[in-house]
Amino acid sequence: LRRAESALVARAIGGHHVALDLPEAPLRYRAGNWTVDWYRRHRASVSAFISHTSGSEELRAWTEALRQALHELPADEVWMPIGVGPHTDHELTRNACLTLLAEDPEVLRGAVRLYQEVPYAARFPRFTAAIVEELTRSGARLELERVPVTEAFPDKLRLISYFGSQFKSWSDLPRCTKVSSVTPFQFTMI
């Protein structure tokens, strides 16, 4: 379902979605069919797993999957989350991209763009600056691009609605609309 949602959003903005065929954090915690009752009994442990820092085996698997995908389908741009907030998949994706960039910079021939995950950035405002500082301290050359969302916000809300499996309910909307005052940005590694 999530792959179908991602493909739909990519098509809606003129892009192409490629899945790496790796399970998301909840399915790495426990694969298989979940029942509502099972989830209610295990909600805390699932949440804790989603917030864990991934280990070296997970990082290696994701880095190699990304390497293979980029060898098979070279991209003009690679967009990766900057990894704001405590979600292991965002952090793991960022770390896999950075690991691949360090190991095999030629595979990332085009622009590498780090995007700020706006809802997480609004909830965890210090994460972005800390990550940018660490990347810069480690030798990354970053170019900041501020992207106002005010005009695009109605389109953004429409696209968010495509992610029914992730968007908890319309009761989340007031929390999400607070980010319209946040100026999201992205970095291009140069």
C-alpha cells in the first residue's frame, strides 16, 4: 500500500518512484499480518523500535540496495531525507546515502539533495541544525536552498492525503498546518 501511495505521489509531481524492496521499520520489528488487537498490545515496543538507531547490518543492507538501484537506474538527482526526528527509516536512508557517497561517489553522478522533513522539523527544531553542523564539520560542502511553502501548501495537503496509510487522521491536520509558517529548506551537496 505504501509503495502504491509513493508511486502515485511521484507521478502526480512528474517523478518516478523506485522501491528498494526493503521492509519499513514496523515490518523489521515484526513481519506478517498485524491485527488491531496485536498492535494495541505492542504499540509501545513498536514505537520504540521505530525510534531506534539502526545497526551496521541494517546500514550495510540499505547501502547496498541503494548502490544497486543507482547502478541500474542512474538518476539526475538523488533526494534523501536529512533525517530530522527520531524515525529510524529516515535516519537509515540518510546514512545509507552518505555511506554510499563516501564509498562510491561516482554512483551519485547528479545532484544530491537533502530535504528537511517538515513535520518532524516542526516537532524537533534542533535536529536540522545539529545534522547540518555535523555534516559541515565532517567536510561536506552544502548549499542551502530555502523553499517557501505558503503558495504550495494546498497542493502539499492534497499530496499528503495520498498517504492514507501514514496520515493518522484528519485530526492531525491542525498540527500539520502549523508547518506552513516553517520555511522548509533543502541542501545540495556540492
